[in-house]
Amino acid sequence: MDNRFSVAPAEDSAGTSILNLNAAIAHRSRSEATELLSHESDATIAGLLAEQNPSSADALLWAMPSERRSTVLEAAAPEYREQWLRNHAYPEGSIGRLMDPPLAAIHPGQSVQEIVEWLRPIVKKALITYGWVVDDAGVLVGVLVFRELLFASPSQPISELMVRSPFSLRPELSVTDAMREALKLHFPVYPVCDAGGKLVGIVRGQTLFEHQAFELSAQAGSMVGVEREERLGTPWQRSFKFRHPWLQLNLLTAFIAAAVVGSFQGTLDRMVILSVFLPVLAGQSGNTGCQALAVALRGITLGELQPGRAAAVVGKEALLGLLNGALVGLTAGLGMLLLARSQGNPAAVHLALVVIVAMACSCTVSGMAGAVVPMILRKIGADPATASSIFLTTATDVVSMGTFLALATWLAL
């Protein structure tokens, strides 16, 4: 087997430091980083990409114009060039997009002495954790733990030292599914093999968890219209462009809630005390919906929401909303009773009952909405976290205020 190894240069002829560039793009979005790199040489960009998380390298490389991407690929080391092209053929969010090249691929017939001599220059240029033992067809047949080399004789073949039938991942697996499979293993590196067992790359455990951590951190922003690409260092103009359209949408949905309240203006004019409890109901039902939304998003992210379980999940959240709403409603109803009596309102008891019923109903609907909104977004092919809270807030405000004012109007009549 040909065990040649090469890496992209650490610096180009102008002496541009990849280390400095790495720090410069660390807190920039993909488009901003691409723009920054547009002035660098192909060799520098290739070297920088080799230092990146494979997912980041893929995003940066394919954000470049096709002509520039071709020249950067030509400047890259063959191992990285082939791996980047292979990675991009797999779906986004799959293990295939996170693969590093398996630099330490060795043959089972090679001797310990051959491997040690071959590894000496490689470990000075790249982090090598395991040796990947493949046959002539590239099929993974074993893994070599390098500590075994310390106790082996120089002439001993690798086939006698390797761990046979090693655990491996498939490149088509989603990151969530891969993490679930590897959860009890905690290996620093995992081999990735295709359906025929051929080694197509490796995935570092650190890369897996970094990717998942980024996805989870992006959810909170996505729920309120903050784009995944926005970072702390993003210029205010770009942040404004990312955020403002969602605020306009939020304003539009707020008008819907305002229209509901406005339709009961006569009731509010007759019973001003009701306005005191409008934010109370909206706040409590909104929190109930956000709790359900958080659990639903977590279930979708971790792959726990299996087909056929949607009705059970919605039913559970409806029950929790009803129970929590009823108990919170009792407390709020007591507050309404005390406030109404202090003002000498003859309908104090009835108003307290309205608060209790409205709180229970609105929390029930809010819990259901918190579970349903991300499911609907996923079903139509959208990101389940994208602006979920905007739609959820509209639903909870309309239901809570509408129910409360409708009951109070019925009481007044």
C-alpha cells in the first residue's frame, strides 16, 4: 500500500499566518469569513481549511465562487482535496459532512518497524490517534491502538496487533443518530465506512459534540428570528438585515392579538379591572407554551419524536397545560377576588371564576400549540425552531385574551 502523506503549507509565500486568520474568522459568519479570505492566496486558504472543523471547512469552501473553489482545491493536499469533495456529496447534517481524511491508513501485512518509521514524520504534522487497518480494496478490517507498538517485536505484522471488526459509523447517519450510537463508547475518533465496509473518513468525537452544541445554541436564536450565521462580531448592518424582517412579522401577528382585544373594547370600558389581568393570562399561557415548545424541540433534535407519537405528545402537553393552568388559575382567581372586592365590585366572585376558567383553557391550548408548532414546521420542510416563538406567542395571546374577554362579556350580558 502507498502510505504517502502530504499537508497543506502552514503559511504562503507572503508569510500570512494561518493561525491569525483562524482567530480572525472564528467569530464571523460564513459570508463574512468568505469575504475576508477572498484576498488571501489559494495555498493559505487551503491550509486554513485543513485546520477547520470539517463542517466549517465545507461551508466556507462551497460559499466561494466556483472558479475560486477550484483553485483552492488544486492548492490543497490530495488527502484533504479528496475528502472535501467526498464530504460534500453527503446530506447536510449527516456524518459525511464531518469527516476528516484517514491519514493513518495501513495494511495488515505491514510490520511494526515499517509502521513506526512511516509514522515518524506524519505525527509531527497531524494528530494521529489510531491506525486504520484496511485491505487492498480499502475495506476496514481492524484498528491499531498505538500503545501496542511499544510491546511488539519490530518484525511482528500489524494483523496480530489490531482490534478486529471495529465499531464504525455510516456516512449517511444524522449527527443525532451517530451520537446516540456512540454514546456509550466515548472513543476520541470513529471510523466511517460505506455500505461495503470501505473506509471513507474518520470523525472525531470533539467534532461531533461541537456540531451538536452549535445546533442547540442556534435553536434559541432561531425561535425569535436570529439567523444561525449571526455572531457577536457581526456588523450591525448585517444584524439589522437578519433581525428586522422577523420583527415586522412579529408586529403583524401582534396586530392580530390587538384586534381580538379591540373587539371587546366595550367590555373593557365597562369593567376596567379586566385590563389588569390581561398581561397575567398572556404571560402564564405564554410560559406554558414555551415549556412545551422546548420539550418538543429537544425531542425533535434528539430523534425522540417517532412517527405515530405526535398525538400522544400533544395530549400530554394538553393535560399538563390543563393541570398547571387550573392551579395557577386558582391563585390568579384569588387575586382577582381580592382586587374586585377591594373596589366594591358586586361581580367579584364571578370575575374570579372567569379568571380560573380562562387560565385553565388558555394554558391547555398553549401547551398544545407549543407541541404542534414545531411539528408543523418540520412537516412542511422548515426548520422546527425557526421563529417558533413568534407563532406560539400569537396563538397564546389570542387564545388567552380572547377567552378571558369572551367569558367576561358573557358574564356582563
